[in-house]
Amino acid sequence: MAKPSRSKTRVEASLAASNSPIFAIDARRRLVFFNAGCEQLTGWLAAEVIGTVCVYAGQTDHSRKESIGGSLGPPPEVFEGGAQVVPATVLCRDGEAVARLIHYFPLMDSAGIVDRVLGVMTPIEKRAKRVESTAAQQLHAELAALRVSLRQRFGLESLVCRSEAMLRVAEQIRVARGSNAAVHLRGEKGTGKEHVARAIHAGGPAAGQAFVPLDCGRLPTFDLKQTLKRLFPQGAGAPAGDEPAVSWLQPGSVYLMNVETLPRDLQEFLVEAYRSSAPWRDGKRRLMSSTCIDMGAAVADDSIRSDFYYLLTTVEIEIPPLRRREEDLAPLAQSILEDLNRHEERQVGGFADEVWTQFREYNWPGNVDELATVIAEARAATRSGLIAAADLPFRFRAGRDAQAVGPPPKVAVEPLEQLLQRVEVEEIRRALDAARNNRSKAAELLGITRPRLYRRMQVLGIDRAEGDRGASDES
């Protein structure tokens, strides 16, 4: 095997020592070169990050080496042979984020297939010519910057939002994390209540312990009761149980989904257990719950005990439906797509313009859960680097078309008494016209007596003068 030439090794050494951040990624998207400039910029050493998979998905956890892989991952177009210059937010090891332009150069093998991608990071000059990145690439960069902003402002690693309604939720999450107070989440199905509950737990005092979700609407009552007795061993005469020695196996937060379906006897049990069980009473553990209904109305109709309601709702957070979060739709959809990229070899960069038009026209009755399902199915269907309108699943397109048609027009219903009077007036006047205002003949045409015709005309307010003309004909 031929030895590398001296000039070649000098070039490699020069690139490795350069203060200009230069890196290289192989065909499997693994980082294979990371020079001194990259180390200075990011705080990561080459020996620590070489081999990291560079997916097209931003990261928020700066302490993990995957964060640099998410920062440097090239858009899918590069592996199709197209050089690109894209804006990027590079997440550094110390948690800082720096804005850079990344110049991607695909390197071909003898068969014309991209087997390496060379990347060069440069500062974004304010007076420099505007970079012609695609809308999908721009959204990718905006999402990365948004994630960093949310982490710095609220300490949130996974929530994606920029609407005022959800920024309020983010602030409420930040406040709730400061204690183990009970938290109740209310919102329509699919709005992400469990995601918010997990975010509160992950940043709260009991983050090192288990998060225990229980669906009160699905679990059989017997199983639910036995589980609650184990979680509240000192309550309502329940036998004391041995707690696991490993902290993360101990319950730190118990999350009751669809809590309005909990039987009243278990509501009573939980109230008594919470008051008598020291870990709960002393705030070492947290009780969280969620519902799709108005709990105040449930208390009013006596399906929810008032003491149970007050136990659950120390902190209340309302999660708005997706149709009230228009500003969040684009970054949220891009975030869902990039999360799917993390687990797939084939990367998809974003959405075609016509997809955004259809997304904004749709009402999203299934909220964020429905959005995630639609994107997952569309990603599986697409064969390109962008999801097109034709890739969207049939049920989404059918649902959008149905919403566009709208509900059937309401049929105007006239009160029966009013309708009958109107018809009677019209028929009497028609008979009078046919009889040339001869009331006797008009009564005959109507099949009633002349006195009755007079009475009806009086009741209905028909001017008697209408029947005076031709009265001499009555003889």
C-alpha cells in the first residue's frame, strides 16, 4: 500500500490545526474530522465527538455530544450532491449558542456518489450578501434558535412554542417546578398534557425519582385501587409497603389522567391518604392530574368531591388547543419531523409550501397528537427531502376537505301558530279576490259560513273594506 505523500500529510495537518472551524461527515452521517477551530468554537474535543451521528435535528441538551451532531447535521440536499450554505445555531458545550453560516461541500467518489461532506463554519456578517437558503432550511435554523431561547428563559428542553398562550404555559411550568405543589392540567384531547406533566416533573425537586402515569379512564377500578394503595401506603388503613432502595424506582410524581372518571370512593381515599402519608403531606412527592372537562362544573353536579377538587388544583394550567396556537404550528411541525429524523437513517428536511397552506386551513380537532400522526405518516410516504402535499395521508386530506365544505345550512323553522295565521290570511284574501270581494261567495269558496268568515277576518286583522266592494252582489 502506497504511503501518503509528505505534501498530503502537511495539508491534513494544516487543516487540523486551522483556527477556521472545519469538519467532515461520511456517507453514514458520522463525524470523521473535527479540527482545532471546531474545538475552540464549541468546547468539544475531537476525540470526544468523532463518530457522532450528525442528524438533521437540533438539540437542546448541551451536555451531551449529540448536541454537536444536531448542530452540524447537513440538510438532505447535500447528500444528493448539491452544495449548500445554510444558517445554523451551533450549541456549545458550555450551553452558549452561536450563530454561524455553514458551507457544505459534497465530495464524490469515482462513481459520482457522495461519500464525504466537508463543512466550513463562518461568522454571519451583518453587511454580507443575504444567504439564499430555502424556506425549510430557514425554519430549521429558526427552530434551533427557538429551542436555545426557551431553554435559557424557562429551562425547558422539549417544549416548542412562541405564541403568547403557550409562553404563558411555559412560565407556569417554570413556576411549578419550584415546588412539589399539586398541579392540575386542563385541555382538549391531544393537546400534550402528559408532555407538560413530564416537563414539570423533570425540572422539579423529585426529578431523580419515577414519574408514574395512571389513566383513570382505562385502568380497571380494582387495579387502580391496589396501585393507589401501594403509592400511598399510609393512607386510609392501607398496609405499609417497603420502598425501593433505588431512588429512581421510588415515585416522585403520580400523574392521574382523565381524573374526572375516578370513582368517588377512590377520591375520598386519595384525600385521606394524601393528608396522612408523610412523603406526600410533607411535599416530598407531587400529585398531578389532567382532564378534558371543566372540573368546577363536575363539582357542581357532584361527580367530583369538592375536597378532592381543591386537593388537585393548587396550581392549574390550561393547555390551549392547536387551533389557538397558529404561531406555533410551523416550529412545532418542524420539531416533530426532526425528532423523527433522530431515529431514521433517511433524513427529511422540511415541508413544501403547499403543505403549510393545507396545515393552516385545517382545524386540527385532534390537536398536537393528530399533527404528529399526520407528519409521521407523510414522512414514511415521501421519497424526497421535503414532504409534499401528495405525501399527506388520505384521512387528513379528507378531513380538510370536509371542513372546507362546512356544515349543512340550517333550516329555518317558523313557529306553527305564526305559519298557520299567515296561510289563513293569504287564503282569505285569495278567496275575496276570486269572489270580487263578495263575502258570501268567498265563504263558500273557503268552505265556511259567512259569520265565521267575518270573525276570522276580525281576528286576523283583515280590513273589512276589503270585502265591502261588491257587497250589493250578496242579495
